[in-house]
Amino acid sequence: LTDAAAIATLAGELGYPSAEADVRARLEDLRGRGADEEAYVAIGDDAVVGWIHVYRVVLLETSRQAEVGGLVVADGHRGRGVGQQLLRAAESWAIERGMREIRLRSNILRNDAHRFYRSHDYEMIATSYLFRKHLSR
Ligand SMILES: CC(C)(COP(=O)(O)OP(=O)(O)OC[C@H]1O[C@@H](n2cnc3c(N)ncnc32)[C@H](O)[C@@H]1OP(=O)(O)O)[C@@H](O)C(=O)NCCC(=O)NCCS
């Protein structure tokens, strides 16, 4: 929770501008979900330089698996292995909980990220559209 401001800044770099208060509330939500969620920050020079969020997915149609909800490393700290360490932390979290597969979704425009994932043995298994609907009472 004390890293909420830094996490919010990096969420902006990821393309999701977020207020510190909103990130704080989301972290509280994650904490409420207990053992099915984890978030890690990477620290460099006494500051947060990256974060990853991983969670357990329960679907009717597939076996239990982990999914990365978000991963970002601060511009200026990329290409030094921080992303790799965060990914490893998420994978270890999943392995320790008996999950045999980890997945993530990545915008088709993020070519650098796709290269990064491929170099860490992630294979692209599908492309899909994302639909949404605003809900009102
Ligand atoms: C994708 C992202 C998380 C990767 O993080 P990163 O810290 O740059 O990743 P790493 O440094 O571990 O690896 C990146 C590259 O640097 C190289 N590298 C790793 N350690 C290195 C080091 N010590 N020195 C130089 N290069 C290094 C790796 O070989 C890797 O090469 P690759 O692109 O061919 O895979 C980061 O670039 C990022 O935040 N991008 C913007 C947001 C984004 O796209 N997030 C993913 C959304 S799906």
C-alpha cells in the first residue's frame, strides 16, 4: 500500500492512467481476495521501478492456471533484467500453488513486449477481440 503512488505512475506508463487513491483501493481489493492474488514490485535505487500482478484463474473450460494481469518496468530501467525478475517471481508464485500453466494477454501493438515474452518461452496461442458494454441500473 505504501507503494501505491509509484504503482499508479507506472500504470500510467502501461497506458492506464490511475490515481494513487484508485490504486490503493485496488490493492485493498486484491488483499481481500487472499491467496489467489499477488502483486510484486521491483526496487531499484530505493524506488519502485516495476510491478507485476498475477492471479489464479478459475474457468469451467480449462484447468487451473495463472494469469498475469499487468507487468510494467519504468522507462529508463528497461533492458536490465527487471522484467525478467518480475516474470520469474510470478511464475514461482504459480508453481508453488500447483499451477502448471501461466498466461497473459498483450495488446497486438506491443511488439517489444511480445519479443520479451517469446524470449521467455511464452508462445502465442490466440488472438481475439475484446468487447465491452457500459452497464447502468
Ligand atoms: C515488457 C517489459 C515489461 C520488459 O521489461 P524489461 O525490464 O525491459 O525486461 P528485461 O530487461 O528483463 O528484458 C528485456 C530485454 O533486455 C535484455 N536484457 C535482460 N537483461 C539485460 C541486461 N542486464 N542488460 C542488457 N539487456 C538485458 C533481455 O535479453 C531482453 O531482450 P528481449 O527483448 O530480446 O527479450 C518492459 O519493456 C515494459 O514495461 N514495457 C512497457 C509496458 C509493456 O509493454 N508491458 C507489457 C504489457 S503486456
